[in-house]
Amino acid sequence: MSRILNAASLAAVGMTVVPMLLLAEPGFATGLGADANTPTILLPGAEASPTAEAADPSTPTEMPVDGNAETDEQLAPGSDAADKPVAAATLAALVDATPPPATIDRELRCLAGAVYFESRGESLAGQLAVARVIINRAESGRFPASYCGVVHQRSQFSFVRQGRMPKIRESSRQWRNALAIAQIARDDRWKTQAPGALFFHARYVSPGWRKTRVAQIDNHIFYR
């Protein structure tokens, strides 16, 4: 009689397991005993399978590093990295990387205006040399102490007429370059090819100056 009851119990257990396996999601049945939350069904006389070892909550978990994530230094306005001057391999690249200022003060306008009218047809190196002449004069103690004072000094620059600068075509590429060159020269961000120059003239004239020649760049000769 006891054998009949044991056989009936085994049949009942088998009937319970089969529907559970049939109803499980694809790909999940292989982990039914070890990984699923469904309790493991043990047949009489079978040994329990070892349970998976629980993760130690004290073990730190590594988070994936996102190589594209911006750091706080990159995001923080006014940080040292943001305040560093733009680095460039060539003067042309530096000019392209130097945007026009939000507002142009009078001194910068005078400096850029001199670059525009005296050398906008020259190379960028030639324009930078002209800008440095204005700055060198303002710092020399031998000329007016401001850029506007140097540019508007009587009988110094031919483009100044009756103490006034002609109208500038501010939408032109030449003016944008002149503004960039003026900022670069003012901030001493690129070395000039005519260091220390205080004077220059067009190559096609011979004023007979008894001054030290520094360099010839494009159509201008520079002296100190």
C-alpha cells in the first residue's frame, strides 16, 4: 500500500514540474533552479544543488568610464583652462581662432584701423609688424602714450586726414583679420619678424633715413 502512495506522490510532483517548464520564457528555463526566484523542487532522495554565492555588498563596483564625458574643468566657466590663450601652429591659424570682441574700444579700433589702412593688402606677418610699430611707439616714451595718440599724430600716417580715419568696411574679411591681428599684437601672442621697429615705409620710396634697418616684409621696410 505504501508503494502505491509513493508512486502517486512522484506522479503528482512530475505533473507540477512539466507545466512550469512549459510556461517559462524562452532562454530562462536553463536557469530555473539556480538563478530564478521560483523555488527549486526536489524529488525524494535528491540532493539540493549549491546556491549561488551572494555578492559581497562591501566590494566596490566598478562603473564604466565614458571617454566622451566632460570633466568639471571643461565645464566650469572662468577656469584656468578656459582662460589660457589659444595655441596655434601658424599665424593664420591663430587669426582664424581669434574672434572679434563683443565691443571694440577706441584704442583697439585705432590699432586695428592702422593695420587695415596701412597693410590690409600685405601678408599676416606684414600686418603684425605694422601693429607692433604702433604698440612699440606707444611704449617707447618718444611718441604719444596711446595707440590713438600714435595713429593720429600729425604727419605720421598718410591715411589719417584732418585728424580723422576714413570709414572702414567692417563687413569685410580684411577688417576681421585686422581686428584679430591687433588683438594678437596687443597681447603679444605671436613674435613679429621686425622686433623693436618704430618706423616703416613702402619699398618703392627712399626717404634716406639714417636708422637701423630691422626687416623687409612684403612691400614694407622696417627700422628702429
